[in-house]
Amino acid sequence: MAARVLLVRHGQTAWSLSGQHTGRTDVPLLAEGREGAGRLGERLCRAPFDGLPDAEVRTSPLARARETCALAGFGDRATEWDALLEWDYGGYEGLTPAEIQRRAPGWLLWRDGAPGGEGPADVTARVDGVVAWARAAPRDVVLFAHGHVLRAVAARWLGLDLAFGARIRLDPASLSLLGWAYGEPALDTWNDTGHLR
């Protein structure tokens, strides 16, 4: 069983700054995002992480996650994994929540999914594979990915319905830790951005 599961959301992009839903569009990091990734890497080199020399590292294949991984110092030992791709927003790709609400009042991604993209059952099945793999890992795990998919991983790690992800924010270049308490899956740290200050 993995000792720690570290979740790293990619650094800031133009679309994450504007609030646009960024699923499969390969939007690059902004200068701010590259700087945040570097600061995160510096943090992970210090105690209590000490560079995570034995950790298993996986990254979404999208450039914003791969670049965050590389700038944090983990690119040379990371494996790309399609299971860490962001939620496929289909017809809502590139739209802000306000724009989507004008088209579909009351819409909620975590309940309704995306037309022409993924629904909650699709994402649940995908991230359940990530959770099963992470729980079986014999050492620390580091996952570089995206806001919605990492929130989904956290919900399923805790054994909760995917919709729990709607209640937990995740900022760019943030660090979160999943672990164990009394033998049960637990949330150790969430949305920590102390390294960005």
C-alpha cells in the first residue's frame, strides 16, 4: 500500500486564469505557471519529502501537466498515463461556467457530465483504476494532472461518490496528500499553495 499519494495540479494557464473549462485542449503554462512549478519542485526537495527518490511518478500526457512535472524535477522519471487526462468537456470545452449556465441553467458537471464528452460514470470508472493502482503501490506515488480529475481521484480515494469533488477546490500548482488514518483512506493535506507565497 502506498505510503503517501501526492496530487499536483498543473501550473497556471491562460484558461485556468480565465475560468475556461480546459479538458483536452493543450493549453501551455503561463510564465506564472512555470514559476509555480519550479517553486513546488523546490518544496518537494526539502523535508519531509526530500526529493521523493523512490516515488512512482505518473503524469497526464497533456503539455501543461508534463511541463509542471518536468519543472518540478520529476520529468525524467515520470510515466505518462491517459487515465490522468482531464475530464473531457465535449461541447463545453473552452467555455466558462457562466457561459455554460446561459446555455444550460442549473448545469453541474459532477452530476450532468458534458455533452459529447464524459459523464460522471465515465470519469468514475477511469479514476477508480487510478485509485486501485495507487492503493496497491508499494511506495509513495506522485500524480501530476488537472483540477477536476484530481478532485475526482480524491473523492474516490475516500470511498465517496464522485460528486464530492464539487465541494473541494484545487488551485493551480497546488499540492495535496492522500494517505491513511487507522487503516482507512484519508485526506492528509488539501490544496496547499504555501510554496507559491
